[in-house]
Amino acid sequence: MNILSHSEENYLKHIYHIAGKERNKVATNSLAERLETKASSITDMLKKLKEKELIEYEKYKGCGLTDLGENIAIQIIRKHRIWETFLVNELNFKWDEVHDIAEQLEHIQSQELIDRIDAFLGFPKFDPHGDPIPNKQGKIEYRELKINLSEAKEDVNYEIVSVNEDSLALLRYLDDNKIGLGSEILILERYDFDNSLKVKIKGKKTINLSEKVTSCIGVRPM
Amino acid sequence: MNILSHSEENYLKHIYHIAGKERNKVATNSLAERLETKASSITDMLKKLKEKELIEYEKYKGCGLTDLGENIAIQIIRKHRIWETFLVNELNFKWDEVHDIAEQLEHIQSQELIDRIDAFLGFPKFDPHGDPIPNKQGKIEYRELKINLSEAKEDVNYEIVSVNEDSLALLRYLDDNKIGLGSEILILERYDFDNSLKVKIKGKKTINLSEKVTSCIGVRPM
DNA sequence: ATTACTTTTTAGGCAAGCCTAAATTTATTT
DNA sequence: AAATAAATTTAGGCTTGCCTAAAAAGTAAT
Ligand SMILES: [Mn+2]
Ligand SMILES: [Mn+2]
Ligand SMILES: [Mn+2]
Ligand SMILES: [Mn+2]
């Protein structure tokens, strides 16, 4: 496999994320939206990635990663999350400051480098946003019992274990309201009208959270 | 100043290095050789860099950095040397393994990142090859009394303080012969025929060094 | 000063990665 | 089923950064 351009690597990574665990077919427009490019540009690149056997693609039918493409995507995600962990744990960046820098660092070409940083950090299992870090072999250990706060039950104590990492505004919002990974959270009330929740963060005041927010928070029963 | 491409940054850096402390005019061909591209490509880029006021350039007369261009070049060199120091000091890479990785890392866009790594390392003054690390303001403190081993005198004890960083073959050669930064070196004999030197490294055997080698080694009297 | 050689620039072209506008295919309504 | 709407692809173009071949300018030798 030849070296891939930053652009090609990004396409693979985003296809992986959009496809999700169920490996759904990825529509041209969903990629265009996520990459903030026009659909016609996506089509161009999909042809190229297919040519390189990194994706499966049929005109008008969407695309999906091949095994090769998926392995590469996972390695990029591994690099992204290890760098984020390094920035937060070692350089004292805040969790909302690291994503953009990691977007650049994830494209540094050196297996040895990322493995040494991994070791330097003590082989962390999760990044600062609670997302699992794939190991060198590409194996990902997902957090067990994790659900979205939006689907959680009342009167059960949960621990916050992850957030949608890419949303800077969300991270700032949570910081501002003293909500973070490890926070203990209890749903006091679910408002059917807009699916918002009144919750109690242990040791803090109660707060109302919109569905937009709760659907981005991963929790696990304690 | 808009963000520069990797390519533009590299041109500035190499112009800086070729021009040297004397800020000599840089010929098109010398850049072409160093960047391993064709002279015509160089001409193209010089026009663009001049347009952006990063270099002074007149047809057939060579080019030189403007203050703006020099500042940017120095910041890239700062990043390169800080990353090399990080790789060697913190991740235990060897001094001959870090240059290529630093060539990539030097283009990461984040003032905050490089300043934090600088702090993390304790604001090192020199990189693993003995080259001075410019500070945040772009000030470079050169090693005093430093001369090339090729110009050093007999019967004076010197300490090795730097090597030409980019030559991988040189670094391997020195490693192989147990010569490194900090080694104490004494010239036993200078052979006029080829300007080679017979030297004694303290605590090691004597060895003959070609002028090619000695001209790449920076030393300081002890 | 003319010739020969070297260096540099110009002209024209190519791949990557994007764009707009138009055409085509697929999906949804009537 | 036909009409309409939405999604996707094609066609043609642009910029960046490179290339080769040819022209022009500068330099050195006769
Ligand atoms: Mn991220
Ligand atoms: Mn993350
Ligand atoms: Mn280097
Ligand atoms: Mn160095």
C-alpha cells in the first residue's frame, strides 16, 4: 500500500465514523456534509479510493470500507486518540482544546512514534472524551453497558463515561456546567414535550439538559 | 499572514539554511539541489513567495528572506529542533532516527503546542545534534567559541558540541565509532595530504577521520 | 567581441483536490 | 404511471506544486 494523502486518510476516517458499528452504507451527501465539501468532490474521491481498493463503491449506491480501508481508518483514529490523550495528560491541555491539533497530528507517518507515545502514556484504554483507543493491532474494546443519557432511566445512578468528542461547543457547555467524565448523574425528571431531562450531578446543583445534549453523553450504570 | 503550505514553509526553511549567518543570496539551483526538485519549479515558487513578501527576489539574481520570511523560517526551525529534542529526551529515539519525523512535526500549526512541549522539556537550549533552539521570540543563542574540528589545533583538548544534523550517514558513522556530543577529543596528527586527522577520543581508541567528517563536527576548547 | 557554456526563466502540461452548473438516476408524490 | 423532488454523477474549470523542453540571460573562454 502506497502512502495516502491527508485527504485520503480523512475520507477513510469519516467513512468509518459515519458507517458506525453496523457498517452501514455511507451516502455521498453524508460525507459531503461531514467533510464540508461539495458532493461532486466526494464522487471524485470515492472513485479514487475504490481504485485503490480502500472502499467498495457502486454508482448511486453509496460506499463502505474494505478490510484494508477499515484497518487504515482505525489506525488513524488510534493516532488521533493517543495524541489527544498525550495533549491532555502530559501537556495539560483541556479536553476541548485538543481535537483540532490531533486532526493534524493523526497524519504524522511513523508507526514507531505512535507506539512510543502509547507506551509513554502507559497504554491508555480511553481518550480524554471517553472514546476507546484501538490497540496496535486495531482491536477496539468498547465500554460495556454504555448507553446514551437520552436513553437512560430515571432513579438509576449513572457515571458519565464519554462525550461526542468533535463538538467543541458541547465540551465548553459541559465544562461551564461542571459536568465531566466520571461525574455521577441521576435523572430526576423526563419532560415528554421535548425529551429534555432534569438531572442532578452529584455534589452540584440540578440542571436541565436538552435532548441535543443528552444524546451526546455516554453513561454507564454505577 | 495567511497560513502557509508545507511546501512554502519548507522553501523558507531551506532558503534560511542555505543563506547562512551571512545572509548570502540564494541561487535557484542551490535550492533545486537541496529540495530535490527541478530549477523551473523553484522559479515558480520564488515568484509566489515574493508576491507574499516572504522573500526578496529578482530574476536571475537569486533570492533572500525578508524579515517576515526569516521570522517564519526560524519558527519552523524552532519547532523542528524542539520536536527532535522531545523524541530523543522523552521517547528515547536515537539521534539519527528523529530528523525525518521532525520534518513532518515541524509543520503542525499550533503555537500553544510547541510552547508547551518546550516547557515540558524545560526550555532546552540545544537539540540532540547540538544545534541551538530559537526561543519563542526567534532569538538564537549560538554556541560560543565553536569551530569546526577541521579547523581545530593540535594539542588542544576540545569537546564535541554539534554535528551536521541532516546527514544520517554521518550520525551512524559517529555512533559506530562511539563519538557523540560531549566527547573529549584531541588531535594527534594532521595529514596535509588529505587534511584528515588522527584523533584520540578520551577513554576510547585513536581513530583517523576524513576531512568530510571533521568539517561536520563542531568543537569547543575545554 | 564572439563563441561556448552554465544558470535561470518561460511555455506548456499533468495529477490532486476542490469548485459550479448541468445531466442523470433514484425516491417520493400525485 | 407520470410528475416532481432529492440525491448523485458528469463535464468542465481552477489552483497548487510539480514536470520537460525550449528560450533567454548571465558568465567564461577564446
Ligand atoms: Mn478528537
Ligand atoms: Mn477524542
Ligand atoms: Mn533535523
Ligand atoms: Mn537537529
